[in-house]
Amino acid sequence: MRDSETSPSAHGTSPPRGVDAAIIVLAVLACAGVFTWLGPVLKPFLVAVFLFYVAQLGAKTLARLGLGPRMAYASLLAITVILAVLFGQLVSREAAIFMGKWPRYESRITKVINSLPQFDQMLHGFGNAPHAQPANDSPLPAAAPPEPAPAGTSLGDLFRSVSKSTLDYVLHHTLDVAEVFVLVLVYLIFLFIGSEKLPDRIRNAFPGERGQRILMIGEGISHSMERFMTVKTIVGLGMGATAGLVMFLFGLDHWLLWAFLFFASNYITYIGSIVACLPPIVMAFLGLPSLTAAIVLSVLLVLNRLMWIDFVEIRMSGKELNLDPTLMFLWLSYWGWAWGVLGLLLAYPMLAAVKIVLGHVKGGEGWAVLLSEEAPVA
């Protein structure tokens, strides 16, 4: 009876490969749609899940010191909350000081932009450039020339508008992150409590091979996510600490804020660490006393990023979670549009989880290979 249930060919029929592929694609798209729609509910839970994997390294370290699992999780949670509150206060204070000084920085950047007349003239030229008139025998009426750019419009004005919109966006989504912080802690506590009993519940609910397969998928996701989050955390801390030390030695304003930016942005795969280099480099050219010092600091920050991301992180990560860069960028774009900053943070772990699940599902192995940056050697 079991053979007939587990083998479709026993009934003389087996679903074609195309049907399996269509089902897998539709299932992934349906899950993405449901996740997008349930974003306000799922975002804090998913953040808690990935923080749970980050906590595994610390919990295992405390367990080696003789603490029981629950005591290790409780101690780790308390330490994390205390450090987060203290460090959050330091960063928020630096951010408030920076926002207070921003009008001065904005004015200096605007003066630099307006000192480039060729770009300003190009901007006005788009509105004032002559346009060819149609011939007299043309059946179409002559099109009215576009209105010239309004007086006073310049690249400096454009920068002011863009910078204001950018800062408003960052502050708005920062408040969103602060709002879900309490929910994340609550979810994290329940994950710590229920993690030990989950395997036994799965075995009781799905006895036999089906339960083993579910546990295998869960172990694959758990191992890969634990490794990914551990590597990202270690590399982010190292990159932020070294960048912060360099910026402090050069006397760069708000160096603690930029160091935290290096750490936090590293969780946004591929683009986060690149974007994190831009604010301190701009501030170096605005705030340091000499052009040479600004150039040297900029080079050191870029080299620091290359060392930690392109050397240390790649060596620590290995090939387990390699994903196609083009697909990853598309995935990042979608979840950044759908969920904002949290979507950018969660995009890579979610796609890695999809790849792991496909690798353990019948008919999904090929799709898991397609998601990879490098195909496995046969």
C-alpha cells in the first residue's frame, strides 16, 4: 500500500516534468505574493527568525561554558537588549547631531555643485534648445516648443530636493524599524522557547519518511542560515570596527555613525557595503582640512571594504549559498520596493531559503541549480 502511495508509476501514470516545473514556479510566485500582502505581520517575525540564527553562535558559546540551553538563550537575550539600547543611544545621538548640522553641509555641497557651470548650463539647455519645425507641407500641425526651465532652477536646487526626499525616506523607514523592535523581541523569545521541542513535534505529526524529509529541509535551512548570518555579523563587525578606527584617526565628524552604517548595511548583500562608503567619503571632502587627507581616507575606506567583503567574507562563506547576482539584484529590487529597508535586509536570506527548499523537493533540484551563481561540478 505504501509503495503505491509513494510511487506515481504504480498507477501507470506519472506527472510530466513540465507539470512539476509549473507547480514549483506557481508555488514560489504564490508564496511571494502572500508574503508581500502579509508584510506588516510577517516582517517582524522574519526578522526574529534571522536574528535567532545570528544568536546561535552566542548561544552555543555560552552552552560550552556550562549554561543550559534556556539559560544561555536568556543570558544572550539580556546581553543583546542591553548592548542594543546603549549602542542605539550613541548612534541616535550622533544621527541627531548630524541632522542638526545637515543644513550647513547641504549649503557647502550646493556651492560646489553650482560652481560647475557647464552642468548647470546643460540643465537649462534642455528647456531652451531650439527645435526643428516641420515642413510647410507636413500634414501634422507644428508642435509647440517645450517651456524653458524656470528661472532659478539649478543642479543645486535639484540636489536640495533629492537630499530632502532621501533623508525623509530614511527617517520614515528608521521609525518603521523602531516600531517593529518590540514585536521582534517577543517573537524571538517564543522562538528560543519552542526551538528545542519543534523536531519532536514534527516527528509526531509526520511519522516516517515524510517527517524525516521535513526535518532534513529544516536542518539544511538552519545550517545555511546560521552560517550566513554568522558570517555577515562577523564581517560587518570587523568592517565597521576597522572603518571606524580609520575615520577616528583622521578626525572625521560622526565617525561612530558611519561605522554603524558599515556594520548594518553589510546585511544588504552586494550593494549595502558599497552604499555605506559614500557618506563618509563625501564628508571627508567636506570636513577634512586638506584634499590629500580626504583622498587618502577615501582610498583606505574602499580598500577596507574590498578586504572584508571580497576576501574575508567570500572565504568564510564558501560556495554553500552562492546565488546568481542578476537574479539576486532583481530579488533585492522587488523586496526593497515592497518592504523598504527591511525588505533589503531580508531579501538574501529568503532567496537562500527558497534555494535550499527547492534542493530538497522532488523536481526542484534543477531550479536550485539555476538559482546558483556557479553550477555544481558533476
